[in-house]
Amino acid sequence: MKRSRNTTLAWSHQIRAAGVSTRTKCRWSLFDSARSRSRLGILFALLAVAPAIAGEPPIGGAVDEALATDLEPDEKAQKLDDVLGHTGAKGDELARAYLAAANGLADDKPDAATGYCCDADDAAKSDKLRAVARFNLGQMLYKQALAAFKPAEGAQPDVEGAKKHLARSADAFRAVLDVAPGDAEAARNVERVRRMIKQIDEMQQQAREQAEKMRQQADKLDDLADKQQQESMQNDQQTQQSDQAKQDQQSLNEQTKQQSDEMQKQQQASDAQQKLDEAMKQQSEASEKLDLGDQQDASQSQLDAAKKLREAAQALRDEADKKEGKQGQQGEQQGDQSDQKGDEQQAQQAEDAEQSRDDRVTQWLLDREKRQREQRDQQLRALIGKPAPVEKDW
């Protein structure tokens, strides 16, 4: 099969080598740098075919066959699970198969691909393959982070999900250095991903501060709405003098104008600004009617102004929630209960699947930590040596 940058590379049966000095990347680049050296091609340079069990096709050919099918991504992933779960291959041969499967599913099933990278790291016996598995895992997690941070049009960004993927990506790149200390590219990627996490943290902090200011302003608008409604009731019942009604309304007009100026200064919520402009228009009409001595007609304009002030306050709170990445959940209880139950079951199944994939990567990280501790303990015991026997003096 002809290989190109824009197509998934096929399993190579022509290259047989015990080791290769270069590595290639996935066909998408972590930082889209033309100077970055490619990595995933090592999969195909390392694919030495081991003797197959009698009657069983080589594992490489079976993986190739599964990837070449026209099945849907879920079905293709299931077929790969069956192939890899019932093979007699072990060690580096099995690791190569896992890596090839991960490469083939990187775009359509990124969660399954990251799982195969973890499996490849567990199965591999050589440090070269472990380094490839960990580097590719870091890249795939980074790509998932980008997808969460910049989703398809109309979807809300999952900032926390993006941070989680980035943190695991940094861990994976850092793990490359455990088996390949001289890998400068992996070291650079660790720092780049960590800087990105820091930048997101700073953006979130800024968004929280802006959201808090917006909520405080929304509270002030609600307070103005209460006062405006009270003025409306008093004018409707004509329980205050005309001159006092004019002064009170003028004071409310000025306070509302002050909030409008503040909103424009902060460049906040165009919807809230529109509602506030409508409230100010109603207030102006109320003032004109009060100047004419028509308190009852002014009462209706004041009531309309109070309504628009509350709408502006709610628009500010909605915008504040968006800044913090929150999605409104009110007013979404539509449809019959059977449909809701079905949706909840599907959502729970998706959540369980996502949790399973997350656990797979997490378990890989925990196992790696455990192996590192055991290695450190062995080195420490070797340095300390056996305790010298104590001579008895009795």
C-alpha cells in the first residue's frame, strides 16, 4: 500500500529489523511544526514478524486486515480488541501490534487509541518501543485536549476536561524520559504542555473574577428593579406628591445610566446592555409623563422599566455562567418521561465508558509509579547492602 502524510500508514511486512535509530510521529503534529521530527513511522520500521502459531495468521496481518475494513469506528475497534485479545503474540511483537492499532484509530476512536498505547507500553520489552508508546500517548492526549477546549460549532468548551487531558499528556511525555533520558523533543513537550495548563489556569481565574463582577452588577440591577417597581405602585395609587415622584424617578434614571456606563466600560453582555437600554427608554417615558402630572400612566412605564431591569440582571448572570464554563440547566425538562429515561441511560452508558477509558490511562500511570518505586527501593537496598552481623558478648 502506498504511504502518504494524509493517509493512515499500513502495516509493513517488508521491513524486518531488530532496532531502528529514528522515530516518526503521528500524521498530525503536536505543535504543527514542520521542523518537528516525525515519530510514528518507527512502528513500521520495528515490525519484525515473529514466527506465528500454526494455523494462526501473523498478528501484523490480522491488525492490517481489521484496519482496512469499511466498518464503523466502534465496530473496527471491537474487531481489533478481538484480534489483540486472542493472539499468541507477546512482548515487543504484541507491543508493535498495539501501536499499529493505536495509529489506525487515532482520529476516529482517540480514547481506544490511548488505551492501546498504554497496552503497548505494558507489553513492550525494549525501551525504544516503550518510548514510542509513551510519546504517542502524550500526543493523542494532547489532541483530545484540543478537541475538548475547541469543540465543534455550537458545543460548549470542556475546559476541565481539556486540563485533565493536558495533565496526562505531560505525564506521558515525562515518562518518555524515564526510558529515553536524551529525548529532547519529549522534554520540550513536557514544558510546553505544562505552560499551556498554567495559561488555562490564569484564563479561568480571570474569567472567575469577571463573572463575579457581573453577578455583583446583576444584584445592583435587581435592587434598581425593586425600587422602580415600588415607585410604580406608589404612582399607581397616587400615595406620594408629584414633585417627590419626579425626584425619585430622576434618581433612578441616573443610577441606571451609571450601571449602563459601567457595563459599556467592561464590554459586558450585549444582551444585558440591550435590556438595560430598553429599561432606560421606559424610565425616560415615565419621567415625561410625571412632568405632565399623569402619575397613573407613568406607573405603567415604571413597571415596564422594572421588568427590563430584571431581564438585564438575568442576562448578566447567564453571561457570567458562560464565562465560567457553566451550562444552564433550567428550562430543559421537556419531552415525556420515557424519552428522558432513555436519554439518561445512554448518558450513563457513555459516562461509564468514558470512566473506563480514563481508568485505563490512570492505571497505566499508577503502575508506572509503582515500578519506579520498586526500582528505587532495589537501588537503595543495593547501596546500603546487608547489615553487618552483631557479635554476641554473652
